Amino acid sequence: NTLAKRKLLILDDWGMEKLSARQANDLLDVMEIRYQQSSTIIASQIPTSEWYKLIPSPTIADALLDRLLHNSHRIELTGESMRKLDQSDHLA
């Protein structure tokens, strides 16, 4: 309930591991409440085309990804990781 009521929810490092059935259901419940009511930012190194594989139930995956990706604004970054670039500056 607390997550569902926040004006902004940020999910960082999305997709580092697959969701359990319980986690997927819980996240769907939160996103259902938040859908078109509040903002969610998802940061991930995993392309959105691969997100479906992270959710064990195809039905839950369809419903969850519809809520996450429908009407979304996507920004895809390219180039080297800033962490790698920062480390190379320190090595020089």
C-alpha cells in the first residue's frame, strides 16, 4: 500500500534476476493501483524486449508489462558505462 500511494516510484536495476510468482503478483498489484495515477521510473540494463522472460507466468507478464510499458516514455542510452569511463580517468 505504501508503494502504491507514492507520487513517484523508482525501480532501479530492474531485471537483475527473475521475479518469483509472489513478487510478480505483488508488483502487478502495485502497478495496477498506480496505473495512470502516478509516475514510475524503471532503470535497467535489460532491453524491454527481454522483460517478459523475467516474469514466470505469461498471463501476469502480459498484464504487468502492459501497465509498465503502455503510455511509457523510454530513453535508451548508448555508449560506454560512466563507471568504466570514470575508472579509466583514475588509471591514467
